[in-house]
Amino acid sequence: MSAPSIPNLLSLRGSRGGSRGRGRGGSHRGSSSGPSASHDTTIQGTDTDAAVSRLSAVELGYLIDPFASYFVAPSPPPFYSGPGPGLPTPRRLPIINRGTYTRTTAIDILIHHFLSSTFSTGKPRQIVSLGAGTDTRCFRLFTSSQKHQNIHYHEIDFPVIISKKNTLIRTVPALNGILSPPMPLPNPATNQSYVSKQHANPKTGNTLTLHPLDLRFFPSSPSSLPGLSQECPTLLLSECCLCYLPPSTASDIITSFTSCFPSLGLVIYEPILPGDAFGRMMISNLAARGVTMPTLAVYQTQEDQERRLLEAGFREVRSRTVDQIWEEWVGEGERERVDGLERLDEVEEWKLLAGHYVIVWGWNEGEG
Ligand SMILES: C[S@@+](CC[C@H](N)C(=O)[O-])C[C@H]1O[C@@H](n2cnc3c(N)ncnc32)[C@H](O)[C@@H]1O
């Protein structure tokens, strides 16, 4: 569970140890005032929260991710005056670490299912991550199994975030050892002002294409994104991203995929239940940080989220709250291992928090 999704708890109790309308032609649907630079900076900052939460879960043994540390800058000690080690990564609360673990594991399971169920097509498979930020999943995937070949991973985020990621991949040997230096991809539509860059691994055929793009200006045809083909089985992923967009923009983006990608799956992770006491507190704490999640008002429940995907054109849809995933998907032995990592006294609080986040997935072909 990423920190931006839980500022309610962090601001209530402190973390342990320290520490948007889609428009074409410049219009901004769903917002009367249009995007402001400071609001965008706040939303971009949620990626840092997510990266720190990931590293906290890794350092405590919840997750294995050799790449997480490269995306978190060491914080300088107080009165820092030169080179030298920074402060240790802030540790998140045990319930936050468990949330990050459960959400990450569940999305990994769904992605592996997509990859194994589309393996026999013999076609390249595409994963398109909306608001990918500094997520490390692509690197974990490309190094986790020999079978993972011919995967075209696309990440979309604001230019400032993509540029940071691109620089890191170019300069960190552990990252550029997996993928070659980036090649700029030509933009098929001359009026697009962004340049996508593709990192490739010639041995496996895997590629990572980074698209610097404000999703509020997403093209009406996704296949105009450089390197993206509507002929390949494709999984669209939004891990706490579409919730920051105006609802009409978010649904336009989803339907632009369902209308032209015949073999499509979608995985969304978002908060729900804004109307109860916990939800109201969550919203007011987000607002205090200048963060709004407009889709939360429209898709308030698990059922609303499922309906959203059915209305967008998916044939089959399922959902589970993070709480349900912990109970139903994590095996007993693994639950014991995770329980043993940190003392978690706040069981009720965990259930409350984990019940307010949902993973919804849908597909339009095959058996999902
Ligand atoms: C909470 S972070 C999640 C990052 C990543 N998906 C993860 O789970 O680790 C939300 C991400 O969505 C991106 N985002 C939000 N609105 C966006 C927009 N209009 N265009 C592009 N990216 C956006 C932010 O920049 C940020 O990287």
C-alpha cells in the first residue's frame, strides 16, 4: 500500500523512525480551473511516498526487490554539509508495510496470470502502466524468469518523473545491465510534443518504453503511443493513478483501450468507501496535503468499481479488497512469516485500512 493512499494514518500517528480533466487541444474536462503546477507537483510527490513505502517493506523482509533502493534518494542527515551516508530509509507503520506487501503480491499474481495465460499466443505481450512513477515491477519481472521473454512494458507518467527514471536507468549499472541505453522512438503523430524512449534487452526481446505524458492529454487512440500495438495481448495497469484524474478522463482512457484492443486485461488499485468515518478522515487528510482523488466520489464501493469496468466494455470483472486478499490469497505459512516480521497490534486498524482499498480486474477475452 503506497503512502499516498494512507496519509490518514501517517498523519494521525506519524511514521515510525522518522519520517487531475483529460483534455484534447488544451481543454481540461472535469475541472473548472484546469491543472495547476503546484497541484501537479503534489500529485507527482505521491510517487516518492510510494517508493519509500516499497523500500520500507523490502528492508523489513516483506518483499524481495533488489531494485527498490535505487529509486529512493537517501535523506541527508540534519545539518548535512557534504558527501557521506544519508539517514536510513523511514520505516512505515506495520499496517502500512503489510498493505504494501499485500497489494504488491496481489498485482504480481494477476500479472503472472496474464503472462502465463497469453504465453501460448506466441505474440509479444504488452503491459501498460499508467502513472508508473518509479515502480520497479518491470525490473523484477524481466529478471525473475527465463520464460519472461518478448514482453513490452510501457510506463506513462509526467515528463518530470519519466525523465528522472530514465536518468536512473542510464546511470545505475544494476538497471542498465538488464536493459540497453534508451533509443528515442519516433512519434507517429507529429502534433505530440513528447518523446518516448525505449530500453531493450536484445537477448530476451523484452523492452521498457517510457512515455513522458500528462494523462489528462492522453491521445484518443492509445495505439498512437510509440511502440504500442493493438494486435498484442495487453494488460493495462493503474496502481493508484487513475484516482487522481477527473472521472470522465479516467473512463475515456479506459474505453479508448477497450474500444480498440481486442485482447485486453485491466488491473486497478484504488481507495473506496469515502462516506464512512474512516473514509471521511482519509479524504480530509488528503485534502490537507493538497491531494484530491476525484474518482473516489463516483466509484465509492467495490460494486461501483466493478460496474465501472463492465460499463467500459470488459466481459468479466472481479474485485477483492486488500483485507480479502490478505485473508484469501496469502497462504497460511506465508501469513505466519509476514506476521513474524513485525508486531502488529492494531488488528482492527489494519482491517479498517485494508477494507478501504480494492483491486479490481477485468478482461475481454479468454478465461482471464
Ligand atoms: C501514488 S503514485 C503511484 C506510483 C506507482 N504506480 C506505484 O504504485 O508505485 C501515482 C503516480 O501517478 C502519476 N500521475 C498522476 N496523475 C498523472 C497524470 N495526469 N499524468 C501522468 N501521471 C500521473 C503520478 O505522477 C505518480 O507517479
